[in-house]
Amino acid sequence: MRIVRFAASEDPQYGVVTGDLDEHGQLAEDATIVALAGDPLYVGIKLLDEEHRLADVRLLAPVLPRSKVVGIGRNYAAHAAELGNDVPSEPLMFLKPNTSVIGPGDAIAYPSQSTNVQYEGEVAVVIGRICRDVPAEKATDVIFGYTIANDVTARDLQKGDVQFTRAKGFDTFCPVGPWVETDLDPHDFSQGRRVRTFLNGDVVQDGSTADMIFDIPALVAHVSSVMTLLPGDLILTGTPEGVGPMLPGDEVEVVVDGLGALTNKVVSR
């Protein structure tokens, strides 16, 4: 089931989108949305007798983290190597503020403080309920679904600050979407889902989730052993090799097999 958050008029709504994905992660033009009675994280899946054509609405970030976005660094060995870093012995965590989250089609604002803003396409885990100290074998009990994220990073500030907060925390530095897919499980990603990033139509990242150093259950267990996770919190699972700079005027698209495509343009802030 694909859960979307959309705007058909003034007030955002939640809905279930229908249709099959093509090889580029796109839905057919005749895809429809069946509206839901509120946020499914809190009221469950309650369908309304109300439909919209996908082409007639604007998709928003499918989830708004009430608390936090937890990023995982260097979770693909080749990505760690391309930045000259060692592979961590346990998941490397950092936080992005929830104010960094934007939706599909929203603009990534290039800050004046940086001259090297980079894309990082990845899979994001959406937490479904309050949880703490979750064993890896129980991770599916607390996962609501999965979406696509772009962990935008000001690489020069990351290197200069050592801490990740400023480099990854600017407004608009966490595009997510286009929807939350609830019918997958961690095994699907351990088996391998292709993750591609396109910069102005050219492939710049092309990896597989099978190459994650720490799989999704291990990440949920590790993060929840440190901090309580709340409904809507996101865990970004790391990015494959191929990260690189983007500039105002560029368009970045992240495509994950079975999850769809997330597209955002870059603008000057």
C-alpha cells in the first residue's frame, strides 16, 4: 500500500495511491488517490468515499517527523572509501532536524555558507509507533513503511565542522517521498533493491541495498537502544557510492526499485 500526503485544495490530506510503477519509478497518468480519514500513523487506514486523480493534486512530504530524522553514515563500504573513510564497526548516527524535511517537487535551497552541496540518495525507514530497545528480530513490529530520501550534505562544512549538524541540517536538506510503501519488509532490502540517483538525467549513483553494512533490523535495534523513536521518525539507511556536487538549476532524482522516484530541483537560497 502506498500512503501519500497531498494537497487538492488548501488543507493537506492523506490517501492511498493506486497503479503500477514503471522502470523509472513513475505511475501512470490515470493513477488515482483514495482519501484517508486523517494521518494513518495515528488513526489507522480508514478509507473515505473520495477519490482524486494523481495528476490533479500536489504531493507533499508523505510523513512529517514529529521528533527527528536519524541518519546513518558510511553504511556502504564503497561510499566510505570514496570519501577516504574507514568502515565503522557499529552504525554511525547523526541527526537531521525535522525542519529539513521537504516533499517531492519542492526546491532544495543552496545555502550561501557552502560551495559544495552534494546529493545522497537512499532508502528511509518510517517508524510506526513509540519504541525503545527494539531487538533486531522485532524490527518489523515498529516499522510503518519505507520511502525515498535525499540526505543533502554541505560537504565542505561537514569536513570543516567535523560535526555533521550544520552540514546536514539546513532547511530543505532532507527531501523525502513520493509516498510511504507499507508492503515491503527488511528482507526485500537485504536481498537487494536498486538505488539510483540522476543528476540532470545522468546516472551518478547506482547501487544496491544488498550492499548495506548494517541491515535495516540492525539499524532499528541500534538507534532504538540509544533513543526513543516516535511515530513518523525517519531512519536514513545510508547512501551508495557516487555522491557528488549539485548546483542551483540542477535537478536531482532518486529512484529506488519498488519505492518510486523522488525529484527535486536546486535553487539559490
